[in-house]
Amino acid sequence: MPMPPDGRPNLLVLGGTTEARQLAPILADRGLRATMSLAGRVQRPAHQGLPTRVGGFGGVAGLTAYLTQNRVTHVIDATHPFAAQMSHNAVAACAQTGVPLAALTRAPWGAQSGDDWTRVPDIAGAVAALDCPARRVMLAVGRMHLDAFTANPQHRYLLRLVDPPEKPPGFPRHDVIVDRGPFKLDGDTRLLRDHRIDIIVSKNAGGSGARAKIDAARALGLPVIMIDRPVLPARTELHSPEEVLGWLSHADSGIGTDLGV
Ligand SMILES: NC(=O)c1ccc[n+]([C@@H]2O[C@H](COP(=O)([O-])OP(=O)(O)OC[C@H]3O[C@@H](n4cnc5c(N)ncnc54)[C@H](OP(=O)(O)O)[C@@H]3O)[C@@H](O)[C@H]2O)c1
């Protein structure tokens, strides 16, 4: 792992999540040099609190070249649990370059008393579960997967997206709300009521920012089709910014200094 000429660590944070944004100022406050990487899916990303690069690297080969050319000393994968391609690429590129990698992850949501969940393994499973008479569906799967649901055009879909869709969704009956989290229980309860939603489709994102609709569904007695997470490769998993600092200050990390944790 080539160190930068000044000998200071140089972190790459793979972001696009609340957790990455929360980590950023903590790294900056410790005087750690770090770059935030975003895929570029969102038109106006929130301020990231770190110098930011935007756009894909070009697969494993591109990320490997980036790590080498920029003398990255540590990678922190703080991407969304459904961003499986990026996480696979990070594992492969870090293995090839010898750059230490840790993932900042969040626990999945678990069903509680009062929840009415049907768990499905993936987007295709959610589409299959909606092969039923017309309902009013809150479809909380993000913009990238909407096309799959054109297989069930009988439903009326409520979409909540960060940006307005570039082209109209391929199902005829829909409502679009442009908004970004974090969302609150009272707001999401009102939303489900106002749109007379019968059923919610959600990824099991975990964390707090997107959780309100699941709590609102429980409060209103609504069923949820819950999409399980993709399987990711084994890697060091950390669950808080403090754990990231602990990992970075560990002697094996190459920083080997006390970061105050
Ligand atoms: N999937 C979700 O439900 C979801 C929800 C909220 C936020 N996000 C965020 O949105 C981004 C894209 O998610 P996705 O599910 O489309 O990812 P993905 O399917 O795992 O990644 C597809 C490709 O997008 C590029 N990419 C993804 N994350 C990147 C990052 N942080 N920096 C630079 N390039 C990145 C990579 O392109 P190259 O191969 O060219 O390097 C990657 O191979 C992620 O940063 C994720 O944290 C995703």
C-alpha cells in the first residue's frame, strides 16, 4: 500500500447515505484527510462535509487504479446495504491493492409485534407478490427499480423520490412526491392515510432515516412487502463513527495514533 509522500493517511469514503454524511465531519474534526465518493444518482446531493468526487470508478479495474493513483490508504464503504455492486467492487479492489477496507453498516429492521410483513428475497419477489387485484401501493424501492413494476400496471403507485423522474413511470396510475429523508412517523402516517395506501413495498434498508413508513404501517395495520438485503462478501463491519475511529487508530491500520476514542 503506497503511502502519500507526506506520510499522512488518505481515506476514501464510499458514500450516498446518512451514515456517510454523519461520519464526514467526525473525520474532518480529527484532521484526517478523506474524500467522499458519490455515485452521482442525485441531482443536488446534500453537502457532504468532505472534499467530494462524483461518478463511478469504472468497475474493479477503475477503482483499483483510483486507489493506486490517489495513494488511498484506507477505504470505508459506507454505501447503502442495497448498493451491492459497489461493495463487491470495493472488496475486490482493496484485496488487489492491499488497502485496508471496513464497511460502516446498519442493522436490518426486524419485524415487531403488530407488523404484517411478507418477506421477499429481491425486487423480482416484490413484483411477484404484487400479482393481485388492484391496490394502492406505496412503492419505496428507489428510482432505479421502478420499471420492474410495470408487470403489475393494475395498481395505483405512490412514489417518493429525491428527484423528479426523468421519464414518466411505465405504469399508468401513479402519484409522485419529491422529497428526501429523514422522514418522521407523524408525516408518514398522514401520507399513508391521505393516499389511502393499502400496502407498502420497502427495501429492508435499516437505520432511522427511512424507517418512519414501516412504523406508520404498523400503527395503521397495513401490510408490508419487505425486500431482504442482497448478500455481501465478508469484510470488516463497523456500526458507528466511533468504531470507524477505533479501527483507524488500530496499529494495523497504518495510522496508529490515538484518535480520541
Ligand atoms: N440502492 C439503494 O437502495 C440506495 C439507497 C440510498 C442510497 N444509495 C446510494 O446510491 C449510490 C448508488 O447505489 P446503487 O444501488 O445504484 O449502487 P450499486 O448498484 O452497488 O453500484 C452500481 C455502480 O455505481 C457506482 N457507484 C455506486 N456507489 C458509488 C459511490 N459511492 N461512489 C462512486 N461510484 C459509485 C459504481 O460504478 P463503477 O462500477 O463505475 O465504479 C457501481 O459499480 C450508492 O452510493 C448508495 O450508497 C443507494
